[in-house]
Amino acid sequence: MTDLVHPARSLWWLFEPVHAVTYFTPEGRAAFEEAGLQDRLHSYFASRSAPLGAVDAAPVIAAFFNFSPAAVERALPEVWTHASPEEALAARLKGSAATLARLLEHVDPKQVELVAETLEQAASRLDCAGRVLAAANAALPRPTGLYERLWQAATVMREHRGDGHVAALVAAGLDGCEAVVVRCAMDMRREMLQPLRGWTDAEWEAAAGRLVERGWLTAEGSVTELGRIRHQALEAATDLAATRVWDGYPRAELDRLAAALKPISALCRSQLPVNPAGLPDNP
């Protein structure tokens, strides 16, 4: 960890890939298909929203924030006719644990236990007020298996940060499509992220036009100095919203967690073909 990067951000860079293996690995895909979730996007919406129960599209549109409402509505609530929330929860845990068991085969189990236990302790201390996805995941029963525990703890932590990030985006005056357009103007490829989030070209161009009018983007689509300042401010707000849980940990303990997480995170990251979460290329 470095003093140039907020500790909450450094740790997110490390535990986010642990969560993300559920979407991108053969074991995860097989578990979802076994549960009746054949379509990749449908399995994503089902597995991530399953802690909320058999919800309709509206609360998922609100909670996921930067997905096109039309994309969510194509999946929900129809997806619950293929798999119940309980089946989706079981599938995501099964696939993730199988992936982690494969990836971490040669990692000392004591190191994995240290990370799982520390993240579980942190998750138990979270204030989930105003954080719907974090609260729903935190309320799930604690798994018994080591890899299941690691994945679920990482998931609670990343949803907590994600909920705080949504709040920061709302406070910055951005809507879901605008948030994605800004991110692509900063450092991501539109052709990769736009289809994943389901926005049409017309919606994208309209969002870009609104950002030009407000001074975030130039007419050519690059980020203005004002846009960079405001983007930095919302990222700082995200870090601040995620930092309270770590305040009680001595720096040495945070460094110990980071050191144990790094090789685990690197192995998980090796399975991620795309970067929709906005992780840096070389954290």
C-alpha cells in the first residue's frame, strides 16, 4: 500500500477481483447454467440482485445505477421463472468457491484464512445505513467453507463501497448513463463498456451532450479540467464513504491484510477478461 492512494481504495483494488470471479470463470458459468440461468446478462442480474429477493426491475435499476433500465427490464422479473433467488444465491456461491479452490490451490490455507477472517471482521463492523445491496448481502448466512467465506466477505465489502459510490455519483449530479460516459472519456473504451451496460447510441450521445453543456466534456468528448476536478471529487467522496470501517485498524494490520491479499487478488484478476469495474491496469 502507498500513501499516495487512499487505504480504502488500495484494499478495494485487491478484494474486488475476488468478488468478480463469479461472473467470468468456467466454474461460475457452469453453476449458473446448472441453476437454469443460461444467459450471461440474466445470470448477472439474478445473482447480484438475489439477496434482495424476487424483485422487479425498478429497485435493481436504482441500486445498480449505471445499467440501462431497458436492459434490466429485459431480465427482471422474467429471470425468476428460470431460477429462484435462493437458487441464484447457491449458484453464485458454488461457482465462486470452485473457482477460488482452483486458483488458490497452491496458496497457504492459513493465508486464505487470514484474509477471509479479516474481511469478515470488517464486514461485521460495516454501517449499511443507506446501502441497500451491502445490507442485503451482509444479512445472508455466513458460509462454512473457507473459499465460500472469502468470496462472501469480499462481496459484502465491494457492495458496501459500490453503494457509497452510487451515492457519490448522485451527489455529483450524474445519472447512470452520464456516469459511464464520463468514465469512458477518462480511461475506458466505449466499445467495451457501452454494450455491457446496455445503453443505446442515442442515449449515449444525449448523455454526452448534457455533459458538454455542464462543462464536464469538450465537444470532441474529452474530459475538461472541470470534469477532472469533479471526477476526482466524487472518487474522493467514494473513498471517504468506504473508510470508516478501516479507521479502527492499525496501519500495520492493514498492511498485513494487503500483503496477504495481493497474491490472491492477482490470481483472481488473471481470470477477468474485461474491466467493467474500473480497476486500474496495474494496481
